Amino acid sequence: MSIEKQENLSLNQHFSGDTLYKIERVRSLDGRPIMFEQINCDASRFDDLESQPLNGSITTIMTSHYHVDINNEECVISVTVLPDDVAKSLEKNSGAPCLKVIRQRYESSGILIDYNIEYWLHDAIEMIVIGQ
């Protein structure tokens, strides 16, 4: 896992602040890496985020420590292949198939809270749909 502050370059259309936190981490299931995520959020909004325990739910930290109420989100889901750096983090070959999720989460006022990119290994996905 890594966290760094960086100048708001490629995501400047999404956030109002000049500096972002960029958190990169691998999530595992039963000791097997299954997902790589990159979480971007406004550093001025989440002052001192790097001192929080970031190995668990970042949403819980945002809610309890920073009093953020995430009201809605927008996801773009596509099938693609793992980029080289992500494949290495997930212990897979570059170009392995995956599900890519780009997620933008908002407060009720419409302010963007975080912008996330997730790469899920294709063999770690199970979908259950219940209809009526």
C-alpha cells in the first residue's frame, strides 16, 4: 500500500483542490490478491489522512473522522486487461483479463469525495442478481 500527496494534474477537472491524496493498495481474499485500487481524494478535505489506518475501510474513516456522508456514486465498468504495474502488484502476467471499475462518489451537495480506479481479477468475481 502507498499513499502520497501529488499535484492535481490529470484529475483537475474532478477536484477543486490543488493537491490530491493518491492511495494505491492491493486487496486480498483468503491471502490471494484479487483487486488493485487507486483512490484519489482532495488532500485539503482530508487533512492528515496518511496518519489514519488505511488497510481497512477508507469510507469508514471518511465518515467517522472527517464527517463525510457519501450519498451517491457513479460507476463505469468495463472489461479490459491488466496494465503492467497493476499486473505486477496482483502477481499476474501483464495483459491478463480483468474488470475495470471507475467510481466517482459524491456527497448529497454534489461535491466529489473520491475518484477511484479498481482492477478486479476476472476469476475473483461472482455476481448474484435477485429479481422479482
